[in-house]
Amino acid sequence: MADWQTLIDSPDLRRADRSVSRRGFLCALAATVGASGCRTAERDRGLLPARHSVQADQLVVLSDFRLNYDHPLISNLIELRKEVADSLSLELNGPPVIVYLFPDEREYYSYLKTTYPSLPARRAYFIGTSFELAVYTYWGERVQEDLRHEFTHGLLHSTLQDVPLWLDEGLAEYFEVAGPAPGTVNSKSAQELAEAIGNGWQPNLKRLESLHEVSMMNQADYREAWAWVHFMLHGSDETRQLLVEYLQDLRTDPSPGSLRDRLEKNVPALSDRFRVYVAGLNGTPANMATL
């Protein structure tokens, strides 16, 4: 088994990547925190947890406290990789995603403040650079949820040329919720969307596609992005196939066109079908979404 330093020094990791998340921002060679931020991260590697490591497939977890391979958190992330691959029909064989798991909130935020002083305080980050695909977080009550979200980002960006922001976040939100099977409904998001539909809300996928910075997205945008992913994966075989084909195109082409255009071309009354579907996620009568 290769040690963690060998893994992160692998030439396969030396690729540029773009990802932002609800909890994280991009740090690439010319991103918002700047090239100097990435160089600082390399200089400050000694501040990162690294005493213990667990490796499984594309997952490498580094910590200063021991986690066994069969720990539920590790097992859950291993299973998550399989869920992502099976649900999206993706072959996940890219570089590893390195998880830096700090023992507590204090050490985690101390590292962020030293290494990425321009970043706001958030529980977890996925930061893809030319050096590595990395997740930073700490052991806390929501560590599983946070790691599922950020590890999903890492898996997507390990195998796809690029991911539109709204889709990147929608997929991370979708797989964030642990359950007996992929697609477990985020009850809070479902309830809030059903209430919005009852108040006359209309989906706006065109607007979601226009968002290119995480700072442009509000919580309603995250909910809608999650709902579009849920709709595509569970609404019908046709919508699932359209998503799967789009992701396959992203494996080799960073700009394969608009997913919205594909949906509108192939799914009649798309907006109405989406609203009915979303209303049903909360057990709301479908007639609230007027056809």
C-alpha cells in the first residue's frame, strides 16, 4: 500500500480542477484565493493531520487520531463511492481524494486561518488544485454529512473535465443524505420547496445555469439544484438517461452544452412535470403544482 505522501506526489494528481461548494471554494493556480494561497498550503503541509492514514480505493483519510478501516465513517464513504458510480453510471478510476480530518474545530480553523486567511469560516471545504484533490474538515456532530458532500465533489472532479456549478452542488446535496439507498429525501428541502410551490414559485433552470460563482447561490438555489438532480435520477428512465449521457460527455468535453436544452428538447412540459414531482417529495398533493 502506497503511503499518503507518495499518493499526493503522484503525477496523476498534478491536474487543474475547478470546484466550489456550499462549504468550500476553489483554490487553483489562478483562483480567488490566488496562486500564493496554494503555495502557502504546500509550505504549511506540516500543520496538516498526517499521523495516521486509511486508504481505500480513491479515499485517503489522514488524521492525528486512529481510525480503523472498518470504522463506520470510513465504511460509509467507501459505500458512497459505489453509490455515486452506480447511480450516475460513472467509472471512478481517477486520482485519490485526500481527506484531512482534524481532531477538533479549533485545530481546523487555526489551519484555515493560517493557510487560507481569505476564506470564511465553514465546517468543511473541498479544494481542488493542480497539486491534489483535498477535503478539509474536523471531527464533529455533522462530520458524516459534511464528508459525504465534499467527497462527492472530489469524486466528480477526479473523473470529469468540469462540472457546471449548479449540477456540482445538486449532486453533492443529493449524495449528502445518508440512507438505505441513494435518493433518500432531504425532508427539510422537500418541505420548503413544497411550500414555495404552494405560494406560486416557478423553477428557473436557466437562471441556475447562469450561476458561475458559489457566492451567487443562495439556499433556495441549493434546494432547487438538489431537486433537479432528484427529479432527473428518479423522475423517469428518460430523465435519468439524459443526466447520465451528459455526465459521460463531461468525461471528455468540459463544455458539452446546456443540460437544460437537452431536458427541454426531450421532456414535454418539463417545468410542470418538475413541480409536480417536487411537490410529491413532501407528500404534497400534486394539484398544488398547477398543470
